[in-house]
Amino acid sequence: MNAFLASLMLIAAGEVVPPPLVPDTEVVRYLKPNELVEWNTSMRLHSAGETRAKTGLSILKTSGGGSAPANAPRFGGLTETPEQVKARTQKLIDEGNAQIQQALPSLTRLRAVAAVRAAEKTKPIAFTVELAPAAWSGVASSSAARLQKLARDTGFTKVHLLGAISLLGDGKLTHPPEISTAIRNAWSKGDDGLLAPAPADGYAYIPAVAPAVASLGKGLKPATEPKQVAILWAEYYALSADGNRGLFFLRLADAFTMRLIGSEVAYTEVGALAAPAGICEASLRDERSFLPRLAESGDWVLGFDRASHPLGSALIAHLSVTQTKLGIAAAPYIVIVAGGGPAGNDGVRAKWRAAALTSPAGVSAFQITSIPNGADGVEVGKLTLKVGASAATK
């Protein structure tokens, strides 16, 4: 409480409050190589000083404050006098304290450096996507063109268009053929050579059987390496009860790694000639910079918890692929779009959960949690999707 009141007084006085110190066990995570050498050297010196000082204090305690203890050293049948014991132990204490004082400036400075870097790494950060209203005809062609370029630049030689799903305002999931047709037509206008013909038996996710990876149908051979075969599909999530307006996603994944590698999103009305009225914005407030820190900690592939809201999941998948280096598992999407399965959890190290929150009209809000395998979930922050009138109509 005293520390809290002191911080309030510093704020009132206009002084900058220093960031809270991190535990010594975590300091090393925020130090550069040369600083780490200095830290370890100073910690050894500090530890040696503490040991020396404690040894002296222990001798004083067992000697009764100066009298020779029963186990005191004997020299030619003689024991140390109380004065000699006191002098020797005081020397140990003084030498230990000197070592501690010698190490403290470096340790104090490096703790402060680590605290600043930790605060910087864990500060709140926002991931935002602003979506201007777009006519359906333009959305299909522009989204297809961008993912087509990504597929060519990556080196894919074949792309399979699985189809599309649509989640309407009544919560029903459908597979609208008109969306698939629109994407196929838009893709073919740009480069018909990449797009593979649909197999006679249709697509279906066939789980991996080692050493082969999963395939996209009984008559299709699995990919044998990354950046060889790509998978394309579309998703539409209605934002109005009548389903007239919504978010359209076009996704691209690698058939070998079964990871999303590209995602396009637009605010539109499927089949309409004109763009929908209003503006749309999605934003995730990452309270402690969790996504960047997770991406820095290694190659992470995340799936989605069964309880995760479909729209929240779609948005967090888009943000993960486009604004971080986090991987998103594609197999669950492929099963939903094309059937087959089960998708399994191969390579998935954690799962996202988007839990719907009560929100005002025109806003969809979700609490985002990351749940590592075999560990407790981490609260990441709040994801909001706002749909409102444009500035010109206000």
C-alpha cells in the first residue's frame, strides 16, 4: 500500500514512475550477451559475499558474542581469545559486505535495464483492421488476385479450390455454390493455370498416414513437400440478422504443412452490386503483447477450442496470419468446408478461444484466451468488431 501511494505521489508531482522490477530469475531473459556476462559475474560475487558474511555472523552467534566456542581452533593446546574470535569474524563480515557492495551497482543497473525492457515487451498493443465497405464483385476479384500473387511468389504449382462456407444470422452453416463459382471465375481471369480441376468425387480431408501427410480426397495424392500444393477456400459470416451484410474471408493454406499462409477479409454483401452502407473495424487489444512474445518464443501453430465463437475465431485467425508470425492450423477449416476428417491436432501446440461478450448494438466483442497444451489458459485481451455509419452519413 505504501508503494502504491508513493507511486500516486510521483504521478501527481509529474515524475515518471519507474517500471516494476522483474524477479532475478527472469532478468536474464531481457539482457544482451555482454550484459549477461556482467550479470553472472556480479551475481557470483554477490553470492560469495553473502556466504562470507553469513559465515562470520554464524561464528559470532555460536561463540556467544565473543567467547571462544567449544569447537574453536586450537594451536599448541591454546584456543583463540574472545577478542581474536571477534576480530576474525568481523573481518569475514566486513569482507563479505565489501563484496556485496562491489556487486550491487552492476546488479541494480541491470535489474533496471531488464525492468524497462520487460515493460516495453509487455505493454498493451493493438492489432487493427479497418474495412471500408466494398461491392461484392470487386471483393471477389481483388481478394483472388492478391492470394493468386502470393501463391505464385511462394512457388506453388497447383491450387485446389475446396469451396465456401457461410454462417448466416440465424446461426445456420451453409455451403453456398455461388461464392465458390465467383472465386473460381475471379481466379481464372488472372491465372487459370494454377487452379486444379475439382476431382470427380469431390474434396474431403483424409487424415495423414505416416509417412505421408493428409490429402484432399481419395483420388488425390498427398503433397510431398512444402510450397508445392496450395488449398483455397472462402468464408462468409453474416453481421446482420437477414444475412445481407457480413465479413468475407478468402484463405490460402499449404497442403503439406496444413497451415494458413494467406488471408483476405472484406466487409461486403454477397451478390450485391453496391457496397454496404457504413464502416467496419476489427481490433484486438493485446494487454501484455502476448502475440509478439509468443511469436518470438518459437514456431507456434494454434488451433481453436471447440467453445470458440466462429466469427471471433475467423478474426483472430486473420490477425494471426497477417500481423504476427503465429501459425494457424488449416485442417479444421478444411474439414468444415470439404468434409472428411477427423482433423486431429498434429503440430498444434495451443488453441485460441474467442468467448462472446455482451456488447452494445453494432459491436461484437470477444474475450480472447490462448490455451497451451497441458497448461492453463492465458487471458490475452478483448477483440471487438464495430459496424457503424460512415463519417459522411453522421
